[in-house]
Amino acid sequence: MHTRFPLLVGYGLALAATIVWSGNFVVARGLAEALGPIELSFWRWLVAFLTLAPFAGRSAWRNRSVVVRHWPFMLLLSLMGISLFNTLIYQAGHTTDATNMALLAAASPIVMALLGRVFLHEKLNYRQMVGLVVAVCGVVVLVTRGSLERLLDLHFATGDFWMMGAVVLFAVYSLLVRYRPKELPQTDFLLVLIAVGLLGLFPPMLWEVWLSPPQMPAFTTVVGILYIGIGASVFSFLCWNMAIERIGIVRAGIVYYSVPLFASMGAAVFLGEVLHVPQIIGGVLIISGILYASLGVFLNKK
């Protein structure tokens, strides 16, 4: 049990991050008309920075020499994971439909697995390969509601390319985050990434506000920003970064397949969207694939 415990913790952290991240898609859908993509991303990360700064600000300042020593690496991660990733998702939501976004998002774990295999030499064992295929089938059934016609009728728009860019960015971020400077605690690391990412978002944010002057936000808008700022930014990113360290990019990527499942459940609860039988079947396939791929942990196998 002692040798399995870090892996179990890693899977739990990846699942916690994924569940909270799934709400990000619900919020993005609900606030699409209220805020522009850059504006939503900026306020999200500003809330995250203000939440984390009281806990990690002093420690990050004491470790500033470490940050300066690794500044090219920190800058690259900040631009990919903070400034660009979610901004591309919010931009995609304005020009493509949710089905295409969910299908393209499902490619993220595959890209993670390929990057992990090429650069980190992380191999997919038999259980992981089978579980990945089952999870992919579940995602397809979930987002197409079991309709072959709906799958064949997909049309690619400009937003699909934005979404694919977000998929690649997240996969590369997940690959690089394993190389976090060990002398820099996770909270300090994330705070610095957010601070630098906010600087990258500030100029386009001013441009977007100048084109469309902001109005007094509604209560639901404020709640949504607080959710993605505290939950989907601070909590989820800390959990994901720690999960990558414990179980690697391939195993964490398989857990990430549950995002469409939890997003559908959240949309049903908060947006009144109806869950259909094919979506439930897709959810069962996703969970089955993740459990089968992770079964080696409980059997004390790699």
C-alpha cells in the first residue's frame, strides 16, 4: 500500500483538477455574451493572483533569485498556460459549436501521450492503451449523442483552429511543468506564472475594453469569474501540477478525458441542458476507460 499511495494521490489530484476545470466550460458558455475572451481570461487570472498572493507572495519574493535564474522557462510557461491557453478556448467558443470544441478537446490526452512518449519516454502499457481507446469512444458518443449523422455533419470553422491551438498548448504546458525548479514551491511557482501571464494579457485587455467599454457586471457574472479565478485557476492548476509530478503526463492525460462528462453534468444542473441516454452511455465508457487504464495501480503494477 505504501508504494501505491503516491499514485493514488496523484490520480485523486488529477481527478479533482479535471472536475473543477469542467466547470470552466460551463462558465465560458454562460458568460459568452457578457465578456470578451481576453477580458474574461484577464479577470479570471487577476482573481487567481489576488487569491494566491497573500499565501505565496512573501515566499515567492524570497525565491526571486530562482525565478530570475529560470526566467526563460517561466516566461514560456506563463505565456502558454496563462496568457494564451484559456483565451484561445474562450475565443473558440465565439466561432464554433460545443460539439466541435468537445471533440477537439478530447485530442489533448492523445497529444500528451505522444509528447510523453517522445520526450519523456513514458510508455503506454496495454491497460492504458485499451483504456484510452475506450475513453475516446466514450467522448465521441457523449458529444455526438450517439448520432453518426451528427458526427459526419461536423463542419470546421475558424474557432476549431483556435481550439486545436489550445489543445496543443495545454499538452506542451503539461509536458514542461514537470521541469519546475525544485527549489521553488508549487504555490510560488503558480503565483509567478500568473503574474507574468497577467502582464501578457494586459495590453490586449486594454484594447478590448477600448473597443467595447465595460458595463456593470451582473451578479452571475461575478460569481462565474470568482469560480474560474479561484477554482479553475488556483485550485485546479495546483492539483494538476502536483498530479503530473506524481503520476506523469500520460496517466494524468487519461483522467483528463472525464472533462466532457463532468462538463455535461454541470451544464445539465446549472444551464438546464438535458442529458440524453447516449450521453449517459458515453459517460459510462469514459469512466470505464479511466478505471481500466488505472487498474494497475490497485494491482500494484506499472
